[in-house]
Amino acid sequence: MLNFIFEVFREDNSVSVSEILKETKGAVQSYIVGLMIETCIFTGLNWAVLLVLDVQYALLLGILGAILNLIPYIGGIIAIALPVLVSFVTKDGYTTPLLILVSYSVIQFVDNHIIVPRVVSSKVSVNALISILAVLLGGMLWGFSGMFLSIPFVAVLKIVFDRIDELKPWGKLLGDTLPQDAVPTAGPEVQP
């Protein structure tokens, strides 16, 4: 595949193509690291809630919930259903299943709106708002695959846009860095 890409572009562009490919590989690797961090955080939150609610197999259900969370839509539903079913079987009443449902819904909300945009997107230097929009658009266009691949796709677009002069403004739009002029300073130093 790499040989094909090098053959398509002229020899005078080979350095730029090589740099783009290296940055793309780094962005995809960073995305995977971000997903692993997000999965660990999600596991910890799930496990803590199930432990507090004294649900059997709390650690196993927390890990399964985090893994299932990687599957958009259906994964979250299954991740909530498993501990609810376990609590129905092992506990009396409806209080624990209801608390699990509420707690997992809050965890899902926090994960989707805070953890993923901050942790996963920051690993690939993509703006958090852009990453949310990309995941939503990816889901609408290509379902599960689109949601999963949207952030690395945007990261690759950003890398390419940053290398082409006419597209640099779009690269800045996709990025998560502030321009140097916008960074607040302490002000001019006053000499006594």
C-alpha cells in the first residue's frame, strides 16, 4: 500500500508524502491509545457503581460494559442490560436495577460528552466539538463503522490539510490548538 502511494505522487513530493504517512500512523496509534484510556476510565466507573450497589460480578460486568461501550448504540444498551439482569436475579426488589439504570445512563452521558471528546480527541489533536460532530455524521452515514472511524478520519484530514497551503485554515478549524495571538499573556513586565 505504501509503495502504491509513493508511486502515485511525483518524486519531488516524496518527502511530504512520507511525512504525512508518518503523522497519519502516529495519529491512528494515538487514537487507539485514547480508546484504551477511555475504556479503562469507563471500566472503573462501571465497577465503582456496581460495587457500591453490591452487585455480584461487579468487576466482570464493569469490564464487559466498557468493551461493549465501544460498539455504538447497541453496545451501550447491552452494557446496561447485563448488570440490570444480574441484579434482578440476585437481589430483591426494583431499587438496585433502577439505580443501575440511572447510574449507567449518567456514565454513558459523561463518557460520550466529556471523556471521549477530551481524552480520545486530545490524543489525535482534533477539536472536541469537531470530534462530536464527526462521530454523529459518521454514524448517520456509515453506522457503527462510521462512528468508530470518524475521529481517525478527521485526524488524517487535519494532517493533510495542515500540509497544503490552500487548506491550512481547514486544518486549523479541525485542530485543538489556539493561535499564538489568542494565548493570554500576563502583560508587559513593569520595571521598578
